[in-house]
Amino acid sequence: MAGLDKLLGGGFPAGSSVLVSGACGTGKSLLCLQYLVSGAQAGESGLYVSFEESREKLVEHGKQFGWDIPALEKKKLLQVYFVETDDMGDIIEGVGKRVRDLGAKRLVLDSLTTMMEHGVVYRSRVSRELGKVLSESAGVRFPPEHMEVTRKDVYYIVREVNRMGATSLLISEVAEKSQYLSRDTVSEFAVDGVILLEINSFGGKPERLLSVKKMRGTPVDLRLAILEFTGKGIVLRT
Amino acid sequence: MAGLDKLLGGGFPAGSSVLVSGACGTGKSLLCLQYLVSGAQAGESGLYVSFEESREKLVEHGKQFGWDIPALEKKKLLQVYFVETDDMGDIIEGVGKRVRDLGAKRLVLDSLTTMMEHGVVYRSRVSRELGKVLSESAGVRFPPEHMEVTRKDVYYIVREVNRMGATSLLISEVAEKSQYLSRDTVSEFAVDGVILLEINSFGGKPERLLSVKKMRGTPVDLRLAILEFTGKGIVLRT
Amino acid sequence: MAGLDKLLGGGFPAGSSVLVSGACGTGKSLLCLQYLVSGAQAGESGLYVSFEESREKLVEHGKQFGWDIPALEKKKLLQVYFVETDDMGDIIEGVGKRVRDLGAKRLVLDSLTTMMEHGVVYRSRVSRELGKVLSESAGVRFPPEHMEVTRKDVYYIVREVNRMGATSLLISEVAEKSQYLSRDTVSEFAVDGVILLEINSFGGKPERLLSVKKMRGTPVDLRLAILEFTGKGIVLRT
Amino acid sequence: MAGLDKLLGGGFPAGSSVLVSGACGTGKSLLCLQYLVSGAQAGESGLYVSFEESREKLVEHGKQFGWDIPALEKKKLLQVYFVETDDMGDIIEGVGKRVRDLGAKRLVLDSLTTMMEHGVVYRSRVSRELGKVLSESAGVRFPPEHMEVTRKDVYYIVREVNRMGATSLLISEVAEKSQYLSRDTVSEFAVDGVILLEINSFGGKPERLLSVKKMRGTPVDLRLAILEFTGKGIVLRT
Amino acid sequence: MAGLDKLLGGGFPAGSSVLVSGACGTGKSLLCLQYLVSGAQAGESGLYVSFEESREKLVEHGKQFGWDIPALEKKKLLQVYFVETDDMGDIIEGVGKRVRDLGAKRLVLDSLTTMMEHGVVYRSRVSRELGKVLSESAGVRFPPEHMEVTRKDVYYIVREVNRMGATSLLISEVAEKSQYLSRDTVSEFAVDGVILLEINSFGGKPERLLSVKKMRGTPVDLRLAILEFTGKGIVLRT
Amino acid sequence: MAGLDKLLGGGFPAGSSVLVSGACGTGKSLLCLQYLVSGAQAGESGLYVSFEESREKLVEHGKQFGWDIPALEKKKLLQVYFVETDDMGDIIEGVGKRVRDLGAKRLVLDSLTTMMEHGVVYRSRVSRELGKVLSESAGVRFPPEHMEVTRKDVYYIVREVNRMGATSLLISEVAEKSQYLSRDTVSEFAVDGVILLEINSFGGKPERLLSVKKMRGTPVDLRLAILEFTGKGIVLRT
């Protein structure tokens, strides 16, 4: 994505972990999928880890932009991994193994928000059972708006992802006009970089905007770029 | 609804789940009922699942716009299902069975907010009894403003609805000027699309507005459309 | 009230439940009392259920506007019922019986906010005693600002009121500039209609304003009406 | 106070309970003390109930405006009662007895906020001891910002005060620009009237403002009056 | 401080308790230290009670403005007391004793916020041990932002300070643009006076501002004064 | 940093503790690293304590600005200490020992926010185990947004850091437009100075801004300075 490389002064630093934050409908998943597809087209393998959308739906969405995901999968240039386990240890292990097997240089977690919740609520199979009993009997539940994630959980996940060696995009949900750049309010401090996607509804026609909020080891251009959805995917204008 | 199809670039993608969010009095139920009626008039069957308003009241409201709901029901083109059970498993099963029996291509849940609360608070008949005893004796209650819904609950319901195969409109309550697009703050990330209904009270005459906030697999026109209540139902102007 | 009928396109639909929301001092009780008095003058019986103000004070307030409440009571055209029980079942039963006995076509609950709190906190005589012990010993109390009312409580009360058959005005407390239209944030979604009373303090002379926020089955005029207190009660200008 | 009578259309209705709300430093205590002094000068006895300031300090403050409180006390036209008990029952009883003995027509509670906290936290001598043990050992305390007062507590106190028969001013603390008119968010709905004291700091010289927010049984003038501190007490300009 | 005396109409009333509130960096400690030094220079003894900064640091800071604190200490005109106990009873006793021994007419508590936390969390040596065990094992802690201070704690401390007889300045932390004048939201109602220090960052050069928010028994000038740090301490311009 | 010395009226007072606060991406780590490097270049040893970023990543980032961190480390002018223990006592001891061994005059804690969480949650090895069991079984977790840090914890850490004798920069996370200058809302009151880093996005090109909010013992220039990232590190313009 030419525009993004310009803002970043030459692309994501290799091996860095980058939060892709935005409210609902800002294009986070599309941006990340395109990152993998363009990598694959350039011969760089990528892994898309999905906790929410099925592989079938992703393939379907890709078609719209002329991306033949199954063909890239056959060439081992792309892989979609739909996570079905609840256990954080298993998730980390499963993602790490696929990164190694594929020799993935690019990794997308869709989304970090959902992934964290898995590992946090059902930390191990034993406590999961205990928690279930308690929440069912006493009605004590955790609200999604105030996810009871500890700093340590966030740093643990980011560290494990960094160890996998790929350049990683971590999708992160955030409310409109939030004071922080992630729902857990900690992720943005743990990662190497943060990209924020927004929709500006003031004035005439609403515009999709992208800004780089942070990128360790790279002089960042703080200006807003305009993001457009075209028939071939996202185009950035700065 | 001509105007909506234009914003969406050709209607809802078949089989998608779409949140219809809005504050009180924005026309959510009417929009959804009209979606089913116009489908039925075009020969496409639809199921209206109501947790709040009785079938009689809905029929009454339809008359006002010249919609003969009982006639459509007789032709198996429309069905109103008023849910009277508390058990989430029973709700999902009951809705799924009616979708299959009717061959429904369109489905409305009025509302997802209420449906979730049923399944979440009284998850099973056993824990319901336990919870009842605890809440009655200790006075520990859950406040509606901070519904203790987990992310997993939201994703579970959306997944089950998606499996039913129909294009689904999920009505969702939201406060005016909310930072999120649903009261639980998670639904909008789980569904395929989000439509927001608002009332703009600034300036002269208050206007009803509709905007598409998200639609996976469709290039979305972000502009606001003006929604009008007429004798024949809702009309959209873009 | 001529102005209100105009906004509503012809008065409240018979048998509907309407929330009358507003901050302190906006005239909710007066509007509702006038609704009953004007009904009584037209030969339509009405019941005023008060949880807060005594019958004596209401009679006194009525005099100010030339309303002879005791005379209307004698003709069975009006009845003031001051609730003195804590038990929700008893309240519902007591109100229902009076509606039937009087043949009331109009019903006012002053206020729904207070009524709900009765039924919710002291749900039954047994749990009341238990709750008392717990709250006194452990100091665990419920704050009025975050009333621990469940959605089910709200829907239960509205359903029971609807069953009584009268057109019902439910008085509801709300903070100035609230994001919701009731303190419990759920009532407005459960009822058929919502009327909001406000005071506009910006600019020159403060004005009392009334707006219809929602009315199922009636095309609503969203404009603000100016409400004036006169020697004969409230007058609305649109 | 000529200006206030004008706003109220002729003074406080006899026997009414009026909340005097305002942030710190807005003149609540002075307004109320002046209400009693001017009553006493007109031959109407008044009782000042203080939970915070000692009788000595009040007498001292009165001097500044030329009010000889001890002289009025001797003539049984004024009495300052400093409450030293924690027990709500004792407080109500003690105030009631003094109102009767003095034949007080005017009553000031300085403040309702403090009075409520006494009765609520230490409801009875037995539970007080229990609560003390729990709070000391477990560190579970109630924060002053979210006073755990129930609606019933508020209504109970207001009802008891009303029964005493005097016209009562109830001082109430409130934050600047609060959405409610009392810290407990309920008092303003329970009383007959509300007066709000504010300081307007926008523009040039800060001004002290008074407005009547509510007065049951009296047509209220909603305009702001300017309140001035003079050598003879408060003067209101409308 | 000439400017302050002007705003106050002649200095602090003798024996009054005054809250000095402000955000971080507004000059609260310096203002209070200067109050004691100027008193000492006029022959009036003062006690500075510090819970945070050591005597050495205070002496160092004083030098910058040409104040020789050790010399004033030798003449018994000033004393710095660094509190090292956790027990509220011991703190009150220790401060009271020093006020009496020194014959202090002026007293500074730096800060009331910190002092309250000592007395509140570790009310007695016994409960301190109990609380420690509980908080360590269960991880239940009290957050500094919502200090669980009761109204009674605040009034108790202010009353004890008043009994000591000196004119007291109580330093109080408060957030920028807070709705209340103290972090505990109660102190400002308990004391005789409140002074607020702010920094106005709007427009050109940021300005330090001082305003008197409340002063019982003194006609207050509500205007803002500009506060300047000079080589000789604070200068106020009105 | 010439510009900063100007704002501070001559650099940080020796031995002071200074909070460096800012949202994500404002340059806190870079500013602090540069502070140590420029000290080292002037012959003053410095210790960088990292709880988040590895030594390797820091060395990498330094290269970008032409800083040869390993060379400075060899000359004992700089040391990067990556903390791997959870125990607060061990952390304090480990940092103190390295400060002494290195004869460090400058100290950076990256970050105080993370450091506090370590010491607070896992205060000792015993309670850590207990807390683990409780949080796993009961699902009671502490949210990062409301870190349950006590005032005493904050003051304890700052006091221990002050005892080490070096001039210390304590990195502190804070939300954009926060009312306080640290996430725990207490740190800014405990330290000697506070520097705030912000990004001003209003108007044309976003600007990085630095302001000194507080500096005990130094007359502070309250104006904003513009901070620029250059090939040689940060440059400040006032």
C-alpha cells in the first residue's frame, strides 16, 4: 500500500507487532487481508488467524476484490486458520506452529480483542469449569465493555506473538472517539506500532481516514491519510 | 426500499446478519416489518420473532400502512412468532424450526437486546432456579444498563442465527449519541452489517436519518439517507 | 389538550401505554392529572395511582386550576389511589381491581420509577425480610441512581398495565440531558409511546417544551411544542 | 425576600418542603438562616437543625448581618439545634419534639445530605455495631460520592419532615453542572419545591444566581434571579 | 499576601479551616508555606505538617525564595512536622500536641488527601492487620481515584483540626475541571473556606489563577486573581 | 536538550524524580533514552530499566539516531536492565544495586505504570499464589483501566526511587485529554516534577508538544514547546 509506506517512512519494520484499531465498519479486516494478499503476490507467506469470521466468508469477501484466496492457499502463500479452541495455551501453540510450518513472514490476528477474551476467561480447562459453575449459579458475569484483562495478559500475548518472528497486525476494537487506542486500554502500549482507522462524519461527505499513531524505530508522519474502498481493495491518499 | 438498496450497492447480501440499531422511537420495528412485508409481496417468506410486542399489536400497526398481515400469514409468506420461553436453547430451537418450516428467506429478531437477556440470565432451567433464590435473598440483581453479557454469548447467538440461512435483521437498542452501535458494545463487531437509525434534532425540523455503518462484502455508501414515515410505510431519500 | 392531539395525529391510541418522562419540575404530574380531569369532564372515568403525593395534596393542587376533584370522585369519574403496600403483587392487583371497579378508561401511575422500586426491592414478603437483614448487617444497599431493575421487571409491569385495558400514562423520572428516556433505560423500549417534558434554559426566557418521542401505530410529528402553565392548567402551542 | 416571593408568586406554600440545592459556597446556609431570621422578626418561630456547623459559629455569622440570634432565641422565635446523635429515629424524634415545643412554623435542615447519611449508615444501634466490624475488618466502605441511600430512605425522611407541619427548607449539596438537583438524585422528586443556587463564571464578573426549579401548587417563574450578599444579608434582583 | 486579603475582605477569619485545592503543579504547597513564613516574620507561629515531602526538601525549596526555615524554626516561629505514623488517632494527637507546644496560630496540612487516606485505611492497628491479610490474599484493594472515605471521616478530621484553634490551610488534590472542589467530594462542604488554584491554558500564555470559592463569615469577592511566582514567592494581582 | 533546560530554568534539579507522561506514541521512551545517552556522552552514567521492551529492541532503536548503546555500555556509561521478576522487593533491590554499581546519576523507569502493577498485584510470593487461585476459580480480576493501586504503593515506590539518589525519569501512561497526569491519578502528586507529551491534532499539521506541568524548587515556564523527531533524536523549539 503505497500511501501507508509513505506515512511509515518505508513499510512496517520487519518482525514488529502493529495494532490495527478502529470502530465497527472502518475496514480493519479488509486492510489486514489485503496486507497478506499483497505479501503473497510478492512471494511472502502470510497467516490469517480468525476468531470470528469463517474461512468461507473470508474467501467470499476476497473475491469481490479479485483475490483468489484458495489459489494462494494452494501455493502455501496464504493460510486462513479459524480458531475453535478456548484454551489460550492451545491458541498460542496452534498459531505458532502454523507460522513455522508455513514460514509465514506476515501474521494477522482477527481480532486481538476476541483472542484475549478467550485466554483470559477460560485460562485453563480446570478453572473454566469452576468459573462456569460460579457464573451460572450466582449470575456473576463479566461485562464485555469492561473486560477484566490484566496488563500481564496483554503483555504475555504480545510477547508470544513477537516470538513467532512474523510482522504481525493485531486487529483491535475501539469505540468511536475513545481516549485510548484499544478496548483494553493497554495493548497500544505493548505493541511496536498502532494504526487507527476512523470515519470522519463532519462536514459534507463522510471520509475514511487512516493515521499512524506510533511506530517504534521509524520516524512517523502524523498526518491523516484518506482511505478508499475500490474494486481492487483499499487505496490510500496522503 | 429503493434508497437503502442504493446505499448498500444492491440490497443485503443473501444470508447476512444485519444489526438495525437505534434509540427509542427511531422506527426500527417498522423498518424491519416492512422488510418482511415487501419480501412477502415479492414471494419471499419471512419470520418476525417478537419478544416484546404481541402479534395482535403488530397486525394492528401493519393495517395503518395497508399491510394485511393475516392474509400474508395464510399464504405462508409471513409468520409472527411471539416467544414465551425463557430458555435460550428453546428460543434458538424454536426460531430455527420455524425458519425451516416456513422456508423463510428473511428473519427479524425484535429485539436482539431482549433475546440476549433471556439466554444470558436464565441460561438453563437449573441455574435459573439457583439465580432466582440468590437474587431474591441477597438482593443482588443485574442492572439493564450494564447487561452482563459475555462476548461469547453474543457470538454464539449470531452464529446460530447465521446457521439458519436467512437474511436476518437483528433489532438492537442503543442510547442516543452512543460511542458503540449496540447496548452490549459487542454485537456490531459480530454481525455482517449494521444500519443505524437516528433523529437529528439540530436546526429547524427534526429529521429521521438512516446510515449504513458496515456491510461485509459490499462497498458501502457512508452517506446519510432521510427516512420518512408515509401512509405506505417508510420511504428513503438519499 | 388540542396541541398534543395535533402532534399525535389525533390523541393517544386507545389502550396504549405512554411514558411521560421529564426532569424534576417539568410538569409531569400536572399534565397527567389534567389528562384525567379532562377525560372525566368528557364522561370518561380515570384512576390516579400515587406512590408519593397524598390525595389531600393532589386535591389541593387541583383547586388552583379550578378542578373539583372530590366532586369528580363522587360521580365515579375520577379516583385517587394512594398506594401504601410494598408488595408488587398487591400493587398490581390493587390497581387492576380499581380500574375494573371504576370502569376506568384512563390510568396514571405517579410514578413508574417509584412503583418499580417497590416491586423490585421487596419482591415478596419473605425475601423482603431476608434482604433487610443482609442490608442492615453488611451495609450492602442499592443506590437509587443505579436501580437494580431487570429488563424482565420492566416488561412485566408494562404488560400487566396493558392488560388492564385503560390508556395509561406512566410518569418516569429522568435526568436533564439524559441519553435515555427513563432512569432505568429500558421503560421507553417497553411502552407504546413516550412523551418528553423539558425546560430549555438557553437564550432569553426559559421555556417549557413537550415532544412526542415515540407512538406505536401513529404517525408522529417530531416537532417541539411549547407548554404553558395557565390558571386553567396546561396549554400547548405548536 | 421580596425577589423570591415574586418568583414564587407569593412565597413558599405553607407546610411545603423545599430543597435548597447548590454547590459549595453558593450561599445555601445563609439563605436559609435569613429565612428563619426574617420569619422571627415577623413573629413566626423557626428551628435551625445543624449537623455540621456549631451554634457558636452560626451566631457569629449572623452578627455580620446584624442578626442577634441569641436575642431571638430568648424570645422563643428562633432555636439552633446541633444534632449529636447518629440514630435516625432519635434525629426525627428530636427535631419533631423541638418543632412542637417551639411551635415552629419554619424549619431548616442543614443539611439533608448529612442527615440522610446518618440515618442510612447507622440505621439502628445494633446494625451500626455490625457494620462497624465489617467495615473495619474487610475495608468495605461506602464512598460519599455514591451514597448508598435508597429511594425509600429519601421518601421516608421527607414524609416525616412534612408531618411536622412547618414550612421546611432542606439544604442539599450538589456538584456544579450536575444532571440532577441533589447528590442522591432522588430528593428533588420527593419534595414540594426546589430552589437552585449557582455561580455563573462565564463572561466578566461572576454572578450568584437563584432559580426556582419546582414548586407544587404554585405557578413558577422560571427566570434566573441575581443574588447579592449585602451587609444586611441576601438581596435578590429579578 | 495583599491580593488575597483583598479578595477575602481582610484575610482568613481567625481559627477558620480553609481548603486549598488545585491540580498538580498549581502551587498549593508554595502558597501554604509562604502563609506560614509571612506569619512567622510577623511573629505568629506556624506548623507545617507534611505527609509527603521531607523537611530537607521543604527547607531546600524555601531557600529559593530567600526563606531561612531553620532560622525560623530555632526562634520557635515555624516547625516542619513530617508524619511517619499510619494511625489516625496518633496523627491527630501528634499534630494537636505540636500546635499547643508551639502556640501555633497557623497550621498547614500537606495534604488533607493523604492524611485522610492514612486514617481511613488503617483506622486502628488491629483492623490494619486484618485488612492487610484480606487485601493481600484476595487482591481486593481500594483505588486512589475512588477513595472509600466516608462523610463522617471527613467531618471528624475537620472538627478535630478546628478544635486545635489555629487558622488551618488544608491542601487538597483535585482533578482539572473537576465538578467538585476535592477528590473526596465532601471536604469543601465541611470546611469554612475554599481557595482554588488553577492554570488557564486557553489563549496565549498560560496563567496561574486563584479564586476564593467560599469563606464563611466573610463577604467573598468571586473574581479571579492572577498568581505569579517571583524570586520572593507568590504575588497576587487582582 | 536545550529547549527543555530553558523551560525548566536550567535542567532537572539533581536527584529529583520526574514523571514523563503521555499517551501512546508521544515519544516518552525516546525522550528518556536520549536523556541517558546525552548524559553518557557528557560522562554521566545512566541506567535504563525496562519492563516492556527488550534490550535488543532498544539498541536497535538507538541505532536509528546514531547512538551506539553497546559502546556506551562497555564504557559503563549506560546500562539497560530488563526486569524479569514479579516481586516488588526484588525489583527495588535490583534497580538500587545497579544504580550503586554503575554510579548512575540518571535513571529511567520504563514504565512506572508497569512497575507499579508488578509490585501491587504480586506483592509477595505467598499472596501471589493465593491471588492466582482466587482469580482463576472465581474469575475476579483487576481491570487495567482501574488499577487497584493504593496511594501508599505510589508513595512507597517514589520514595524508594528518590533514595537511590539519581535524577529519575518515570515514564507514565495516560489517556488523551485525561483529567489527571497519570493513569493511577496519584503519581503526579508524589513526584518532584511532571513533563507532559501530547500530540495536537487540531488545525493543519499535527504537532508534538511538550510542557512542564510541575517542578518543585524551580520556577517553571508553563509554555508549550514543539518537539521534533530528527535523525539525531528529539529537538525542542520554544
